[in-house]
Amino acid sequence: MLNVSFSDDEKHYLVGPGLQLIEMLNAEGVGENIPPFRAVFSPHDNPNLLVDWQLRQEAVKAARQDIDTTSPPEPKLQGWISACPPTSNAWTVPHPLASLSSLSQSPYSSYAPSKKPKSFIHDHRLSMSPCLHSSLLTSHGQFLSHNHGPIPHRFLVPQFSYSPTMLHADITVALPINWVGPGDPDDPNGRDDGPDDDSDSETLRWEDNYEDRALWKGRSTGEDFGESVDVLVGGHRIRSPSNNTNEGETYTDLSSDQYIYPRPTTQTLFKSQIFPSLFSTSFTSDPIFCHSPPNSSSEDTCKLLKNLYNFQPYHTPLQSSQYKYLIDVDGNGWSSRFKRLITPFKPRPRKPRRLRYDPGIPRRPTNKGCIDGRSGNLIFKSTIYPEWWLDRSQAWIHYVPIQNDYSDLVDSIAFFRGLGVQPIQGTRLVSAGGEDELAQRIAEEGREWSLKYWRKEDIVAYMFRLFLEYARVMSDERDRMGFVYQGKPGEEGEEG
């Protein structure tokens, strides 16, 4: 990194992730092969480049035909949907973006009182598109914080960002934030505590997770609540499964002996009965991103949040490791915790670390790096940010995709955990009739995929190729910088 445009006070905080990435490239010995180039990097969580759909299409066409564009079309002023094709659902299906107070009245809103047919995600990437699913514009803080949306950029300026949405033209980078894996200093599986190192305590088996509820704990990030109470009905984090527990829902249970010619048994239960059995969710610490203007007579938004929602202390990693099912949702941007959640290692209380130990003392055999028997946790993931690894993974094989409005979350949890028709014990329903073995299998597949295909080498390979191509495209000598395969030493390789 030759130069940045930050002050000294901001440099360490804002440039840190970028420096991590460059250190990884240099550590693998590929940094020296990337020619110098100038680029714009956003150090913040959210993307910036909302581009008019017509402008983007014409720019792509001009680039293919090597045409210099000096007079781009006038950008549209319709906000978010300006980035969508004119025939998309975002244009053809009305949606209530003019006023946040109309969210609950609109039949197209996620908060409409009328019942909607239940559905599950088939294609996780397509489910993230607001052009196809306009309800995302009124159910995610990324869009709610800007109401109907900003004016699209008139000129296309490349910019690298951490978490672009499918409406943005930012270039997605792969970051090592929260990366864990064998050999990592912060990874319990890669830690060496001397002769008292108990490798069995590091092993996280499915049966070790005795808590069969789904866990989510997090701060009230994801949107700026500001002065508006209306937005409290909106964002993706504010709709905790622990809220709105009085509405009745109908669930169908098929016991294991009814798979052939099943006769569904249906029971209507209140959320107040179901949710304590299925979920352990709450905000942590105190409300943030909330305020009221000075000299305002309106109720302080932070106090209102505190009164409306459940705020509890943080969960330690050891507490979180007791849960079979973990829910992962977006924050201000993408969830950097997904890598850590899908690659679990059982935390343990830290012992005083010996500086040295007697090498003559026989060491216990360890199974560090072993995948077998370390199934970990099943992750239920909801996001609108297609990350760099998305096309390398497979939803329903490595994790369970969840819609942004959580309309499929209860059914998905109940399928794996089981809801059953057992009698109610206090405020908890007895777990019965679930697919525990299938849940364990997906958890195992997810962890194995993470260890094999989300290594530091994979991040380096992605960014090395991305920077090489960006440097070539931005160079005046781009036509002379194409790749030519020279063959391996000692063999006659064909150029191509």
C-alpha cells in the first residue's frame, strides 16, 4: 500500500482490514507479482455505488465495442429501483417506499397483516435481489435507512467494498476478518498449551451441544433508528423471533411412521408457546444507532427500544458452543462472523500459559486438524450481501438459507429440531419428531467445506486474480498484459 487519503488518527482503524489482506498476499509470495495500480477502497461496512440500470447496460455495451462514452444518459430519480431492469418486479409491483408509516398497510410489505403463502429459498443468490423481491426494500436496514433510496451515480467509478448488494456496482473483496482455521493463533484447535493440553476438550461433537434451541445474540446494528419510531417495525435485526408472540400459527407435524401415505396432523399453537422452545434470541448490551433531536418532545428512541425489546448480557463463546443451531444475520453490512460460526471449535476456559515445558515429558496424541467427529453447529443464514464465497458453497448442503423476513425460520427450525405433539412442560414444548441426523450431516458438511475451501490460500487466490485483472484493465497497456501460458519447466507448453 503506497499511499492512502486518511488522517493518522483514522489510518489504523480504517485501513486495518486492507493491510491484513496485503500482508496475506505478501506472505504467500504473490504480492510482488501485482503491478502498482490506483484504486478506491471503501473502509466502511456498506456499499456506495448505486448505478442506474440503463447507464450500466450502456457502459457494458460500450466497453465490449471499445467505445469512449462521454455523454452518459441522465440518471433516473426513483432511488433504489433505478438499479433494476424496467421489467423487474421492483418496477411492476407497487411497494410502499414513499412513507415508512405505510409499511403495515401495504399488501406487498413483509409486515402486512394478511397471511401469505409460505415458501423456502431455492436459489440463495436470487433471493438477495431487491429487483426480484421488492419487499427487501422495506425489510432491511441497508435500504430502510435511505427510505426510497439515493440518486444513482452518474459516472461509473470503480470502487472496492466489503459488502455490495445486488443493486450496487462495488467490487467485492475477500477479507480475512474473523477467519479461523487449523494453525491460526486465535484458533483453539491450533493452540499448543503444553503437556496439559487436553485435545478432547477441543473436540466439538454434535452431541456436545445439549441446547436444542436456535441462538442469536447481537447488538441493535443494521440501521439508524434516528428520530423515527416508524422504522422500529422495519429492519432485519429489530424483527427478533422473540417478539410478537401472541399471534396464532398453524404447524403441520408428520411423525416418523407416517412418511408412507402420510396423514398430516395439524395443531394451532401460539407463538408464546412455541418461541421459548425454539429460540434463545435477544439484543445485547444497550441500544445503539438511536437518538432523539435536541429540544424534542418525542420519546427518546433508545429508551423506546429498551422498553420494547429484550436486551441481555453478551454470551461468551463457551455459552454459545452449547447450542446446536445458530442464526447468522447481517449487521451494518455483511456478517463477518459466518466463517467463525460455520467452523466451530469448542472454546474452553483459558489456563495460565506455560512459557516452556519439559520436552522430556511425553505429549498426549492429538487429533488437531481432524474433521471427523467435529460436526459443530448448524447455521441458519439470512443475508442480502452476496459474498465472494457464495458460488463456492451450496445452500441446504453447507448451511440453511433463511429469508430476510424470517417467514421460514420457525418452520425450518421445527423441521430439524422437531416440534412434535408432546405435551407442554411449563412454557417449553418437548422436542420430538425432528431430523437431528440430517441437521448433524449439514453441520458436518458445512464445517468440512469451510476447512477445505475457505482457507487463507483461497482468499489469496481470489484477491490475487482480482487485483491482477483490475491492474490490467486500468492500465493503458491493457492489450499487452494478457496472460500467456508458457508451460511448465522442461515441457513444451502451448500458448493460449
